[in-house]
Amino acid sequence: MKKSIILFSLFFSMGIMAQITSIPDPGFEQALIDLVIDSDQTINGQVLTSDIASVTDLDLSIYNELGTMQKITGIEDFTSLKVLKIIQIGLLYYNDPLDLSSLTNLEELHLGDEGDVNQNDIKKVILNNNPNLMLIDGYAETVTLTGTDVDINNLDLSLGFLDGWSGQIGYVCVEVTNPTDATNEQGIYSDWDIGPYVNFSSDCNLGTSSFNQINAELYPNPVTEQFQIQTSEEIKEVNIYSFTGKEVAKFNSRREYNISHLSAGIYFVQIFTTEGFATQKLIKN
């Protein structure tokens, strides 16, 4: 009888251990404590998996001090998560990818952007098993959607940034199953809302022709009604975006582009050719 009790206690203890999720970053665990998610309220490098398994909305963006947390290892066990906000929390993933593929219920991912020194330094975000995605915004060098993209009907890709002071553009390379269709917003990507600072590739490490910068000039600039594009490449498509990144016009290749219907202001013209793309600032009088 005593032997049976010992065996039962051993198996029971093993069962309890199996329900523990490792949280090695003390800053991340402190955030979980502050958000009343970590029930033991102690920084001990772990959390009960049952504490996090039912969390649907996790907003870490309030912890926006550099060095507060460097990694969010353990996020893979937040299996019910629908909304994840990690805006400007100073994540320092360096060359390690942020793998969120286990979060199959994820609908919204809000990444850090360029707007603060506390921006996230994330090289790659993996989302290849997340069919419920509806929105990804912010900045990371690479976002992998290959595989899951064929199951997503509508997706808002508000990725990348434009620094209005320096004019620097932060492009994001997005890996998809069919980069040509994605670039042309056709096929399974026809209902996607794609921002101006997104480039598609089947392998962002290798790059594709759609990721190449080409030379193009706009004239007249400033413009009142119509402008032309000077480039040696064959133009396929021209998209015009407001200063905030909202698409306001789209054209196929033509001799002149009429924007008389647009209000005066600063716009960005993204030109796609057979060899690559270019983005130019346009002033509308």
C-alpha cells in the first residue's frame, strides 16, 4: 500500500510539473504579476500554465521603458490569445525569431514601431500557423506568413514606417506562398489591405525582384492636377498613400496620373515595375 501511495504521489507531482510554463525573463514575469495573471505573485521564472491558457488579450505596451523586458519566452503557451500588444517595450530579440505560430487563435498583433528609442529590435516574426489573423501593424524586419496565408481571407498589413523628419522608410519583408500575387493584390490576397511599406518574398533571406529598389522620378512636383513618372522600367502599378499611410488612389500604367480629386498635402507614390519598386514623396498643391 505504501509503495502505491509513493507511486501515486510521484505521478501526481509529474502532472503538476507538466502544467508549468517557463518565464525566464523577470521583466515579462513582473508584467504578468502586475496584470494579475501570474497567480503566485512571485518572480520565480515560471507561471502556472493554467494561469495563462485562458488569456485572450495581452497588452504589454504599458511597460515601455528600455530594458524592462528583453524577451517574452513563454508566450507560446498563451494558446487562447486573440490580441497581443508589444508596442515599444524594448524587446531585444537580436537574431532569435519571435515564434508565435502556436497562437492559432491570434487575430491582432501590434508590434513596436520606429517612434521611440524603446522600439522593439525584432528580426523575424513567425506566423505560419495563424489562420485567424486580421491585423498586423508596427515594425519587424521580416514577418513569415507562408502556409497560413492561404487560409486568411482578410488581413490588414499595416507594417513598416515613414519617418516624417528624416524621410527614412522602414520596409518590412513579408514571406508568403505567392509573392507575385501578393504584390499585385490578386488571388488569395485580393481582399488584403496592404500598406505602402510592405514587400513580399518567398524567402526574405534571398530576396526577390519585387524587393529591388529602382530609380524613378515624379514631375511636376509639386503638382496641381496630373503628374508623370520618369523611369527606364516598365510600370505595372502605381499606388498613392496619404502621409499617414492610407491608400488614396491606385492606377495601372499610363502616361499621366490625375490626382485633381485629392486634397492639398504630402503624399507618397509607390511605383511597381517589372524589375522592382520605388517610393517617392509628392506634394499636391
